[in-house]
Amino acid sequence: MTEHKWISQSDDKFKYQMLSRLQSDCNYYLGNGGRSKRALWAESEEKQIEAMKELWNSFADDEKPEWLTWQDILNYEAKMIV
């Protein structure tokens, strides 16, 4: 487990909300946020993506969010970690 252990052990509702928050942060970071690390919950591109991956993987296969795929997360990673 990573340093975000408390997140993945939270209830599903919180995990969906947190994953949505992290996604919103990424969108802002890549847009109006001017690529400022301060726009990210984790204050680091690497840690932000790591938290998103951990959250996404914490869901059972039939509970993974339809609004954010694994490929979406990899696309954020490619855009944010240069």
C-alpha cells in the first residue's frame, strides 16, 4: 500500500467523491490552473496520479467508475508528468 492507505480503505461513496475531486484537480491543473502543483490535492503530479490509480484499483471490477477509465488516468499521467 502507498501513503494513501486511508483513502482506499474508506467507504465507496467517499472513494468515488475523492476520485472525482482528483480528476477535477487534474483538469484544472491542465487548463486554467497553469500547471501549478498547488492546484493538485497531492501537490505533486506523481502523487496525484498514484492516488488516482490506487483509488481506481480499490474498486471491484464491476464497481469501477464508468466516468473515469484506467486509460483516462494514464492519459492524465502522460499529460502531467513530462
